[in-house]
Amino acid sequence: MNKLSRLSRISLLLSFFFAADKALAFGKSLIFSKIVGLEGIGIFGAANNIPDYLSALLSGGALGMAFIPVLREYLDKGERRESWELFSKVINLAFVITGFFAVIIILLAGPLVKYVVAPGFSPANQLLTASLMRLDLAAIVIFSISGLVMASLQANQHFLLPALAPVLYNLGQIFGVMILSPNSGIHLGPIQLPAYGMGLYGMVYGVILGASLHLLIQVPGLIRYQFHWTPVIEWKSPAIQRVLILLGPRVLTMASIQAYFLMRDNLASRFGAIGAGALNLGWTIEQVPETIFGTAIAVALLPSLAEFINRRQMQDFTQTVNRALRVMLALSLPSAVLLALTVRPLAQSFFNYEPARLDLLTVCTWAFLIGLLGDTWLEVAVRSFYANQNTRTPLIAAFLQVIAFVVLSLILSPIMGLAGIPLSAALTFTTQAIILLIILNRRFPGLLNMDKTLFRAIASAVFAGLVTSGLIYLLPFSNLLTTIAALFVGGIIAIAIVWSDAKQIFNL
């Protein structure tokens, strides 16, 4: 048997830890929803909106993505000391800028919530959201360092500790949910959790703890690669200027992406905090397969794709992206169908919502799942452009996606209700991914050649879906056991049909 390639091993490693991360995140959402309900989830999600916006622009989001290709060039030349000097300058600058904007947001939290983030919330919920937002900014300042540490380790082709970091982040949040938030009446098997009565604030303190663990777990990686911190802030050196040149379009791109989340929560708030909570929880459910099939592979791809471009290995670039797209296609379609069939009985067992709230969660999840394939493909498409140091095309695409999303949501939500918002997201993100990949395919012919993968993926989704839905009605077990058994059997059938395509992950 042939040994796995380095990129395949990295993709599998990341998939494993991202799966663990999502399992923890889902468990956290389960416990959190039992404590605070959909309304609490909606308030907490709204409170995170602006801080997440700042984090995406100034830490591991925009800056990290722009930083990796430049840092990779230094490392390819063997200039490790110079690469750490550049890292120190960038991380110092990011910390100062993040701190400055955090102070501004703290001062303006009230008006931001009332007029921008959640205009549909009640005044009491708006006050609570603003208070939580101010506290959450402490975690964002920590992330301004941790996100760049993650990018630097990935540029050094080290993925283990950055993959562990989100797991530790979720463990910190779970501590906040289980220990710091109010837990009266919550039972986990024979265990009854104590009640401290901190409410949503306990969750935010858990976020701060998780952010600290996110940073600390990566420190050994810095030591291993001989990191030396330099207390210098500089933006005029040629290397910093190159990062800033790449950063400019990337900041605007991330601003557009985060504007989508901001507008999504803004529109959802008009259905109350419960509607916003159903939307956020539905997105969390869809993100489980998206992270495992999309983010894990795409994160592993970026340094290697940048290396292929630097070395003019265009055929390797094309083949690697094509294999990744086929793996995502083979896994995403059946996953979307199986989750759509089982989300309601699973949610009923886990969350025990009343029928009306369960209906909201179900239709939101269904709508998001329509865009699962598009979401995974978009992960690869954007990173392929950044590997080519082309930041303008993703910027234009992201900007147009936000406009299309808002327009389509305003059209569909009066007709379909809350479900019109996630459906608009699914349609516009999928369109964005397809357009970007078509543009890439013009420069790298064959990149979109799916052979028979599409046929097998559709067949897998159809047959696995039929078996799963049949078993749900036929098996004589409890609702939860029946659903899990049906989902397991359907998953085995799906994998068997697409195995020839899914195993391409071993050849990346």
C-alpha cells in the first residue's frame, strides 16, 4: 500500500480535529440551549457579531490569510530569522490596532446593537446584548495574537497545534456553559450540574478562557520553530508593505463576508431573539460537515498551493485542487440529504423544543444545507486565488454576494418567513463559489473536471436517503435510537457508493 502524501496526512489530521471541535461545539450548543433556549442563543450570537467582525479583519482572518504566502517565501529561502522578525512586526501592529478598535466598540456598543446588530430585539435584550458585547472584546484582543500565531505555524507546515487550538477554545466555552452559567435542573445522566446564576455572562467568561487556551496551546510550536519576539512596530519595511498590499483587498473581502453575518443577524432579529437563535443553531448544525469536508481540506491546501505557484508547478496545482473539489462533492451531497432527513428527530431528542420552535430550527437547517456543497467549494476557491496572490477577485465576489444576499432576503423573507434568510445565503454563496471556480478553470483547464463524481454523488444521496428515511419509519426503537441507527446505515451506504471519489483525499 502506498504511503499517504504529506498533504493527505495533514487533511486527515485536520479533519479529525475539526470533527472533534465540531462535536464539542455541538455538545456545547446542546447544553447551552437547555439552559438559555433559542432566545439566549440569539442574544449571545448577536453579542458576538461586532467582536467577530473585528477578529476576522485583524487576526487570523484577513491578516492571517495575507500573511501566509509572504512568510512562506521567506521559509522557502531558508530565512527563518527574517521570517520571525516579520512576524513580530505584524503581530505587534495587529495587537495595537485591535486594542484601539476594541475601545471604540466598547464606547459605542449600545447604539451598535440598537441600530445595526439587532434592531428587532426588545429594549431589555438590546441592553443585555450590548453588555455581553463589551465583555467579549477581551477575547478578541487575545485572538489578535492567537490567530497570527496559528497562521505562522501553518506557514511552517505545522498543523497539529493549530488544529488543537479550536478544540481547547470549545472546551473553555463548555466550562463556561456547564460551570459558570445557570444550570439548575440540568442533568447529564446521573450528574446534576450546580447552579451559579451567571447566565449568558458565564458563557462569555468561558469564551475568554477558551481564547486564552487557544493561544497557550500553540506556544510550544513557537518554541520549536525558534521564535524570537522583537518589540518593534513598523509598517514601512518592504516585507510589511507586501503584507499590507495583500491585506488591503483581503480586509475588504473579510469585511464583506462579516457584513453578511451582520446583515443576516439584523434581518433575523426582526423575527425576535428566538428567530435569531433558530437561525444561528441551524447554521451551527450545517457547519459540522462543512468544517470537516471543507475547512479542514482547504486550510491544509493553502501552503502547498502557494508552494506550487511559487515553483511554477501548475499541473500539480490543478490536480490538487481538482481532487479536493471531487472529495467535497462526493461527501457533501449525501451528507446534506442525510442531515436534512434526521435533523428534526435528532433536535427533538436533544433540545426538547416545542413544535413551533422545532419547526423554525428544522427549516433553517434545511435551507442552510442546500448550500453545503457551495460552502465547501468556496473554501477551496478563495484559497486558490490567494495562493496565486490574487486578492481582488475574491473581494469583488464577496462584495457582490453580500448585495445579492440582502436583496434576495428582502424578497424571500416576506414570502417564506425566517427560512428565506438562510435560503438566500445558500443560493448566493453557492453562486459565488461556482463563478470563482469557473474563472480559475480558465487559467487552469481541467480544474473543474468532475468525471463521474457528480453522478456517483447524486446516486449516493438518493439511495442513502431512501434507506435512511425507510429505516426511520420501520425500526421499532425509540425515536433517538432509530434515527441514529438509520443515519449510521445511510452513511455506510453513501460512503460505499462514493468511495472511489472520497478516497482521493489520500492522493492530495
